[in-house]
Amino acid sequence: MDMDMGRQDGQGGQGRQGEQGEQDGQGEQRRHIDHLLNVVDVEATCWDGQPPPGQVSEIIEIGLTVVDLRAGRRLAKHRLLVRPARSKVSPFCTELTGLTQAEADAGMPFAEACRVLAAEHRTGLLPWASWGDYDRNQFTRQCRATGAEYPFGQRHTNAKVAFTAAYGLRRRPGMAQALEVAGLPLEGRHHRGDDDAWNIAALVLDLAGRGDWPAG
């Protein structure tokens, strides 16, 4: 009995050491990539007024730009198209975003997009930012409604709030207005997810260069 207990204790100790080692490894990995930031912007089905009966707003495009805060550079620009399940792309939405129903139909299911974000873009591990809270709230609502796993970690920064405070503005600006305030060009098409994420990333770097990007 004592020998069995000793073996069990040893196994338990090894298990605890293994868990601790795994946690230490994750902590070490996080330290090595903590200077990286994912900037995310989504476009969703929308209408000039209320949604048609039976339809709800759903993400149809996810733009993501990887920022190296230490180097002060935008490293990569990504775009995921997402197929809506409970809505259609309206003419108003196409005019705003440039996305058509055919393009959205060729996208991946929302749950798969969430898995791709977590697996390929480390969204659960890296801190992330968006312009306002709309993107985060839309992901939260849609994950809750569909049962998809939420792909992001808890370290989110509302870049619009940070920009407003840094520049001492009385009102929170839209992304295009913020670019004008910062003296930066609008690159690409406004309301296209990957272009918006790229431009928001430029605003993040502007704040970081001024020493105004929140730590952590």
C-alpha cells in the first residue's frame, strides 16, 4: 500500500510538474510575442433601416492586421470572408462595403472562421484592438447565438477611446476622421474589413509612437 501510494504520489507530482511546465511554456511563449497585436475590423450584413423579417446582422468579412509594437510596423494583412446563414447581402450593404452576395456565399461558415482566427492568427493568445466596441460585441452576440467558440482572449483595447483621450478630443471620431486628425492617409477602401484594419493599425502605431498606447 505504501509503495502504491508512493507511486501515486510520484505520478501526481509528475502530473503537477507537467501542468506547471505547460503553464510556464505558455507564459514564455506569451513573453516572446507580447509585442505583437492583432487589429480586427468586421463588416456585417446591414440594411438602410430595419432588417427584413427573419434576418439578423451577421459578420460577412473579417479584416486582421498584425502589428509589431516594438518595431513600429504593420507586419501582415489578412481577410476572411464569412458566409451568412440567417441574412442576405442587401444592395445597401454592397454599396457600403463593396461585398456582394456571391462573394459572401463563397465564404466560410462563421464557426470555421472563428477556428481559423484562433489556430492561424493566435487570437486567443495575442492582445487585440478594434475601433470601438462594435466588433467585439458583434463577435460575442454571434458566438452566443450560434454556439461557435469565441476566438479572442480578454486583452482587448478600444482604439477609438485611446485615440480620443490621447488627442484630447471632445467627441469620439470615426476611423476616417481620426486619420485626418493624425495626418495619415486613408489607404484602400473605407468599410472594407482588411483595409479598415490596416488603417486602424496605422492609428495604433501613431498612438504608440506618441507613448499613448495603453500598456498590456
